Amino acid sequence: MTFRNVTLKFGSFGLVLAAILVIFGLITGAIEPAIAALALVFFYMATTFYLLKSSALIMTGAAIFAAILYLVLGRDVGALLHSAGRITYLPALIIVLSVFRTAAQNSPIINVAGRYIVNQPPSRRYLLLTSGANVLCVLLNVGGFALLHEIGIRAVRQGKEKSQRTIEIQDRRITRATLIGFSSTFFWSPFGLSLNLCLAFLPGTTWLGFAPIGIAISIVFIAIGWMLDRMEKTSGNGAVPVAEKGGAKALLGMLLMMVMLTATAVLGERVLNIPLQAVILIVIPLFAFLWAMSARFPEKGAFAEAGNLAVTAFRQLPSITNEVAILTSASCLGLLVAGLLPPELVTKVLQLAGPSPSLLGAGIMVTIFALAIVGINPMVPATAILTAIVSADVQVSAHFLMAAIIIGWAASMTISPTTATIAIASSRLNMNPFRVGLGWNGPFSVCVVAVGVLLMFLWA
């Protein structure tokens, strides 16, 4: 065994321990487990540094530069350490989701449901793609997007021969629908990164409290995409859809699994009287192991299957280094940027909105979106804005603030070249990320932000 393999194993073990410490810190409310977990995440990033892609390296480098500047300027390190729990929760979520993703990789139900969604006539494909992406992405996060997009792009190239123009139109419509479906989960999914970031920063807010608002915004979000999809010029040369045997049943099974997963997390919060974020980190891997064991039930070997899942998931931990690095670095960078800004400047900027929350909400949304266009990951300004507003004790509705941030974030996910979704889509299509993002989805994202700004003024 080489030295590199040994360090990878130690790094992976540290990552598992970090997730356990995050759960312990959430339950007890202590900051020490979160600080220790953050140190272990940094250790994991160091052991897998050579696996990082350019986007992760840029984000990590920016965070390191900001940290050095933070120390040189003599900013409060204690205040930063007290925010360790906010930084470590999202990487911990990625860790447990990777276990679930491993359990789902070889599941026939996932692939059958994916093919069923894609092989629909254009008149039904958009709504099935967006709704299917909601189900898959809640269960598998960005892995669900990658799976559904891969199945869709592969289906476009099957069947009778098509012109390059036809293939491009179908690629664009499938990519856009899948991106919109994934991004719409940001508004309501209890396992989503944006919603959990807001819940971590805004004390007293709960998933149940925001979920009805988030679902309503999600419906509008999808409806905007549907109207634009209806206006899209059709290829006129699509392949005849092939019915997928058992597809509807597979999709229903996935939907039931998602409902059970969500209901168990909410029930666990009420019964155990611990934060929902902690319950989610416990329930997701538990469901993954039960799923793996059910493949052998009632035959012998169910526990052996669970053991195989544990071993496989552990071996695959180095493969999530880019996700962990981007989320950790973006969270750190957001907190550092907020700490580097002079408090007087933050107060002045917030005072520009005056007594009107609508201007504040619209400004937040447009800022996140505009920075995404120039390549700044939406998580960075979202974290910085949340930190600044909480520190300045701005009196504004938490749900209003969450809506503004998540609308800007979700719209950015369809265009920003620094997001995982655009990176995956452009890589699969072998195209420039700016063309796939801003070129294909620019009109949609601009419409979303415009409707979002209108909502801010109506809400306020």
C-alpha cells in the first residue's frame, strides 16, 4: 500500500468522524465538536488535494487568501470559530448523501424511472423532467441531476438519425428542464443546501415554517420555465418515444421513498426533540442501509449487503472531494468576506434600503444573481449577506429574507459556470459552460429574478 493510499484512508476516516461530530454538536449545542469537525474536513481536503479540479482549487485558494487577510488585519478569530457549525453542516450533509447515492447507484428503480421520464413526448417531457428531477435530486442531490441528465442526453442520440440542429434543440430543452427541476428543490427540500444554510444562520426558523412558502415559489419557478419551453421552437424530427416497462411504477416508488424519508426526518425532530438538521444527518444513511438490505430481504445476506455498502461508500469518499472542498471553501469565504467588511460600511449599505424591506430583498436577490453571472458561486454572497444581516441585527422577516436569498441562488444555479450543475452539463455536452448556462438559460433566469423582485415588493 502506497503512502498516498494510506493518507486517503486516514482522510476518509477523518471525514466520517467529522460527520459524527457535527451531529453531536447539533444535538448538544456545543461549538467544540464543530471546530474539531472543521479541522478534520480540512485534513481530508489536504489528503485529497491532488484530486481537486480547477473550480474547487480556485474556491479553496480564494478562501485561503481571505483567511490570511483576515488574520493580518487582526479580525476576531473567536467569532469565526463560533460559526464553525455553519461551515461544517453542509459538508456533513454531502457525506451522508454520498452513502445514499452509493446505495442508489445500482438500483434498477432509479434507472427505469429516469428512462421513463425522458422517453416522453415533448408536450409532457418538460413537466415530467422537472418533477422527476425534484424526486431524484431530493434523494441523490446533484447526483440525481447528473443521472437524469445523462439518461436524457443519451436518449437524444438513440433512435433514428437526426440532424445536428435537432440534437442541439433537444439537448437544450432537456438540459434546461433538468436544471430547473434540480434548482426548484432549493425552495422546499429539507435536504437542500440553500435552505439548510438559511436555517443554520437564522435562529428560530424551521423547515415546516418555510416549506409552504417554498413550495409555492417552486411552482411559480417551474411554471416560468414551462411557458418558455412552450415558446421554444420544436425540432420537428424527434424520435418516437419508447415506452419504458414499469416506468410509472418505478417513479411512484421513488416518490413514496422521498415522502417516507422526509416524514421520518420531521417525525424524528418532534419525537427526539433534537434539531431537524441533526435528524436528517442520521436518517439519510439509515435509509441507505435499509435500502441496501431490502435488496436481499427476505433471503439471507441482508446484513452482508449493508456491510458491502459501508465498505463501498467508505472507498468512494475521496470521489466527493470537489463537492466538499467547494462547499467548505464557499462557506468559509462567505463568512470571511462578511468579517472583512467594515461594520460601518455594512450598516451604510443596509441603510440604503431605508425602511423598505422590499428594496433590501430585491437588492439581495439581484446581487447574488449578478455575481453568479461573472462566475462567483452563489453560496459565497449568500453566506456573506446572511452573516452581515444577522450581525447588524436587521429587523426583517426571516422567511422574507430566505425567499430573497433562495430565489437569487436558484436562478444562479441555471447559469453560473462555477456551480456543479453547469459544470456537469457542459462537460457531458462537451460545450462551453457559459453557453450552456447563460446562453441557454439566460432568458429563464432573468425572468425568474424579475418575478422575484416583483414578489419582494408585493410581499413587503
